[in-house]
Amino acid sequence: MKVVMDANVLISILISVRGSKRKLLFSSEVDAFSPDRLLLEVGKHWKEIHDKSELSEEELEASFSLIRKQVNVVPLDEYRSNLSRAKDV
């Protein structure tokens, strides 16, 4: 299943280490896509994410690194050009 992930979902996954969204992201059934701006959004909210998570800074960075490997990051213009197609599914 192909899914498009926005910043809210990624931030939720980072904060809730044991959440169902994280399990879904790491399942072999999901192929996640996200615009490259997502990484900037996470950076903007990093302190808030860290404060709300139960992880140390190092653990949070490691978690984010693992999540980034699961997500296909695409340029924003490519993301936008395919967005209408995704909405039709």
C-alpha cells in the first residue's frame, strides 16, 4: 500500500515510539512517500518533538534516521504534480 505522509504524521511517529502509526510505517505492506519539505518541518519543531517524546536526544536522532530510511522523499514539485492523482485513489 502506498501512503503519503505529512509532517503531522511523522511528528506523531517520533513522539509516540510505541504507536500504531510507527508499526504501520515499518510494516512491509507500506510504501511511504513524503515531500522533501517534511525534513525542514521536523527541523523547525525539533525541540518541541524532543520535549514531548520520552527519548533522549541521541535516541530521537536515531529514531528519525530509521524513519527517514522508510520514507521515500520526493522533491516538492514532483509531490505536487502527483497529489491530484493520489487524491483520486
